[in-house]
Amino acid sequence: MVNSSALMIPLPTRIDRYPAKMISHLADRLVSKYATNATHVLDPFCGSGAVLRAAMAHNIQVTGVDINPFGVLLSSVKVEGFDPKRAHDLLNGILRDSERHKLLPIDWDMKNYWFTPATLEKLESIRAIAYERNLHSSKSGRAVLLSIGLAARLCSKADQRSPKPFISKTARKRRRGKHYSPAPIITSLLNDLSTLYGTRRSVKGKVITCDIGNSDRIRNMEGKCSHAITSPPYINAQDYFRNSKLELYLLEKLIPFSVKNIRDKFIGSERGLDSTVINSERAEIHRKRVPQLLYLEQHKRELAVIVHTYLQRMENAFSATKKSMNSGGTLVVVCGDNLIGGKRIVTWKVLNEILTDLGFILFDSFEDKIRNRAVAPSRCGHKGLIKQEVVSAFRLSECP
């Protein structure tokens, strides 16, 4: 059975390290306020699964979608649960057999920058055996994979204080040249995951790896969800690939994905931009929604392409979300604003306009001040920092 109190306790950063995640008490508030009568909740940008976790605590069936395989793995373990004994048996066998020093190299030319040679050799030995065991095919195996992925940052030279991977002066001073043995770290992580998620789930849930705006897999969900609750990506506010790159390169091949194939597909990033996908008709609509585009097109063309691409992809994503929902269903979106090229873009208003054009009717909204959250940012004076987000609740029109 799902233990609702266990599902909603705060999670240690080391097992829930995911940038730009929705905080747990906000996710629970949204489910309690808008989805108490829900039969099936969808999060089309589920990230680390805060919304899914909150909905399951209310005994609601959930489906999560995300393009980030690491986020999907993190959410999957939370949603599915697993057998702790089976997971520890799997891990012990992997760690034992990894002593054979068979290697599955991490395919990344920057790996020596982030890991010491001794740590890297042990990680690649563990990768080799984990690959042979096909861990991705079982719930307990996925828990082991998550433990391995979470160990990437803890075993690296990166500063441990930030959700984003970087090697600071402090990290160089404290961690330079130090060897971090992966085995005890992975084992400790699996112990923590077992305490939190090592149980059978009675509520149905699944998490899908795909781009929701461009995937045939979502078509099978047509009309199945009564509610959707999500915090979509921002415009160029996060390099979502960079934030997870240590975990993704370590998990590549252990999970069926290729870093090369996904790194340019994260919405809101400056990666993989192609201005040719924006036709003149759509571009004109974008300019009406975001008047600042006229300035950006004249003075900062690359940033204008980022905004155009973001708007098109978000419209595609919300169109797919709409198809997955029941007529009359509820959609809740959490978003703030952005500073792009020195111009303030009120992103939440723009997304609300897109949703209104798609047939969603706004029926409630409120502001959520960042300073009121339990995880208030330390850089409060930074002019580009998001100071508040707006929660917008919509009902899908029952008209065709």
C-alpha cells in the first residue's frame, strides 16, 4: 500500500538532486486544491516526479512524461516502488563482479575533467556489469540504476552545494585529487531509496520517456486523464541537459537512450535551434504574444530564435496534453517570467494565452512568492532571478 505520509516527507538533496524541480509542499497543495476528485493525473513535464508523488499520496492514478531519461528514472522509482531485498541482491552481485575490472567506458571526452582516474575506472567497471544485467527491465533493477546515477555527482569533483554541476574554487580546494569509491556511495544511496520507496504500490502509475509534443506514444493516452498538473520549462532559463549531464553520461547504455539523440531536444534550451521550423504565420502570432520579439529579432537574433522555438514547442506540448485529457478536465500550470536579452517576458501570461487559444478556460489563479518557500534562493538580489511564480488553473472546454 502507498504510505501517504512517507510519500510527502522532505527528500534529502542527495537522492532528489534535480534542478528547477517543483517543491513537494506546492505539489501537494495543488493536488489538494484542484484534484481531490481526480481519477488520473498527468504531468507532461514531470521532472523528478513531485506532482506524481503528491497525487499518489491522495491515491490517484498517475502518468508522468519527460524527455530527460534521468528524470524519468527518478520519477519511475518513486511511482513504482521496488523490492529492497531484490535490489540489494542485484547491487551486491554487480559490485562483486565488477572486481573483474571489465570496463564499459563512459563515452565522453570530458569525463577525466569530472572524475579522478581511480574513480572513473571503478565507475566504468560497475557500468560493465550493470549493462550485462539489463537492470532497466525490472523495478528493483531501476532502483539500482538510480543509485548508480545519483552517485555520479557524489563521486565527482563537482561542487556538492549546487544543483548544477560545476567545479568551483571551493570544490577544487576540498575535492581535488581525492578518490571517491563508488561502491559504498551507491550502497548508501540504495539504502536511502529503500527506506523511502521500497514498498509495493497499490496505486497505478507509469512514467514515459519522450517529447510529449512530438511522440506517437502519447496518442495511446487520448482522453484518459481527468487532470494535468505541471511546471513547464522556462525560456532559456535552464540548460536542462547540462544540469543532468554527469548522470546521463554515466547511465547511457544502461538505459535505452543516446546522449547524442537527446541533448538538443530539451525545451527552453539554446541547444539544437533551427529557425527554419518557424513559418512566417506562426512567427507573426509569436510577435503578438511577445512584443519584445521585435527588439530581439533586430538586435539579438539568436535569442529571438530561442523564444520562437520555445513558443512553438510549448504549443505542441499543450496540444498533446489536451488530447490526453477528458473533456471538462482540469489543467494546472505553474510558471513565472524570464529575462531574455535584457527584456522581461511574462512567460506565464504567454502560456496562458496559448492555452486559451487551445480551448482551455481559466477559472482560478494565485501567486506563489519564492521568498515564502522553504527553499528560498540565496541570490535574492540577482535581477534575472525568478521572484515569484503564478499558478493558473484551467478547465478544458467541453465544446468541440
